Amino acid sequence: MQEVAPKAVVTGEEADETAKTDAALVADKPLWIFVTDSDATSDGMRKLEEIVFKNEDVGVGAKFFKCVRVTEADAARDRILKDAGRGTPRMIFLRRDYTIHSVVDNLKASAVLKAMKSLVAFTYESNFDRMTRDYKKLLNELDRLDSVRQRLDDLKLRVDQKGDASSRKKLESEQKEYDAEVTAWNAAESKLLALRRKGDKDNPA
């Protein structure tokens, strides 16, 4: 993004218009802003891209946020980001109302995770550690399902080439079982990602 600071989309004195204006200034999720270094090959950028962002807890935990990449120049012009730290690369964590929650220029996964957990605890009823733990289990299950799919693809190729009726029946049975498991996985993921915000119990993020 070139600009993070929100703009009201409706103005007026009527109560319903004012409510729409206020709603426009609140994001669905807290924001995780990555202010990049002008030198994409710098040690800081390399460390973030190759180490911090590849940390599994960081990657899964990002689902709690709207993640935005902003250049150093654009951050310096943005009315919110310009006052949130100076160094690059850095992370800026914003609450849903676009106020600054924290700034991280310590390029370690532990520092980023600490900031993520703090803002998640401020925003959500959903627990960061529990959600990331359960989602990583889902990812392990997805790896298993990918292996099953690859085996079924190989089996289908062999059956199409010279399979008999018994082989086709076995393939159909295993394909049906696989499809049911995929459906169950998708349902489990949707349930896990129904993140509940504080004060908004009936409307998951």
C-alpha cells in the first residue's frame, strides 16, 4: 500500500451518516505494517525474509492481522506511520482504530511474536498460542492429504491405462474417502479462522 491512514467515505450530520463514517475508520482486523528498507538486499531485509517470516508461528499468527507492506518513502509521508519509529526495516502494529500499538525494529522472531501476541490479546477473545498450535496441526494434516492425493493421482493413471473393474472400484472408494477428508479439513479450518473480537461476540472477524 502507498497509504495506510484511513479516510472517511461518508460525511454529514445525520446520525446514520455519522455512524457510517465512524465504521469506515475501523478496520476489520488489526494491521501489521512492514516498512521495507530501500535496499532490498540489506542484511535486515534478508534476515526478515529468510528467517523471521519463515518462522511457523509468525506465519500462522499473521492470520490475525491485515498484513501490509509499505516502502520507507511512503511510510514517511503517511500521517500515522511517519511518527511510528524511524529505522528500516521495521514493523508497526496498529489497532483496529489505526492507533499505534507497538513498533518493532528488533529483527528477531521472538520480538515480532511478542508484539503480535500483545495486539492479539488486546483485540481478540481468540487465544494466539492455542490458535497457532491447532492450525499447525491442520497444516500437518494437509501434508498428509497432499500425499494421499498424489497417490490417488498415480493410481488413477495406472487404472486408466490397464485397470480392471476391481481396481476402478477401489479407486472410487478411496477417492470418496479422500474427498470427505478434504471437506472435513476445510470445515475445521473455517472454524479455527472464525476469530472472535472482544466486544463483538456474535461477529467473528
